[in-house]
Amino acid sequence: MGSIVLKSLSILLGLFFIFMGITKISPFISKELHKELRKEYVRYAKVFPLSEMLDFKVPSKWYRRTIGGCEILFGIILALIPHQRIKNAANIGLILLMVLATYSHVAISDPFDRSAPTIVFFFMLCGRLVVWYQTHRREMLEKLAATQNGNGLKRD
């Protein structure tokens, strides 16, 4: 049994990331936004953190497609899959993508208004995990209380 807030957050965040992933991969939704993202990912690929450590240049096309594919996959899981552990894994995956995106924005000296949506969605994803934790903890405490009350009644 989950809360309406948790379900709403999961569906809305999932749909948002599906939308953004499709926009990164294909011009189907918006040709202008897709074209702009293609240009931006050329800059982001140059500052990819592992490229310096591994002395490997990431092709911007594959970097953009990989990030977009991960966003679509994690978004679908967040929006449609009922199992909470899998949803939480997708949530953490999206948080890591938001950390990577924030790093990229800072590394190329993007103005704050370009990185603000990334930060907002980072905090929304963190908020979803907090809501899940609180809901899960409350359910466990209720089960524990019911078990203890049930055991107390049997002893009498």
C-alpha cells in the first residue's frame, strides 16, 4: 500500500524523463529542442568525467543517446513498474544522471538558468525517495504494532 503522493511523484517524474529521453534521441517531439540538445552534448562530451581518467573521448552522439536511453528506461520503470525496489533503483539511477548533468553544466560554465532545471529535478527525485522511506517506515511500524498486539492477545 503506497501513498498517493508517492504514486503521483513516480508517474509524473517518470513521464518527464521519458519525454526528455525521447527528445534527446529523436526529433519526434521537438525538432528545435533536439537540435539544441545535439549541440549541447558536443560540449558535455568534452567534459565527461571518465574521459580524462581513462584517456578516452566519448562521441557526443553516443553520449547523448546513452543518457536519453537511460532516461527513457528509468522513466518507464518509475512510471509503470509496481515493484518498489526496482523503482528505487531507477530513482537512484536518475539521481546519478542528474549529478552528472549538474557536473557537466558547471564544467562548461553554463549560466545558472540552464542548470536550474537539473537541480530542481535532482531534489524532486530525492524527495521521492524520502516520501518512499517515510511511507515504508510507517507501514513497517504498523505491521510491528499489529504483530505485537496480536501476540499480546494470544497470551491472555
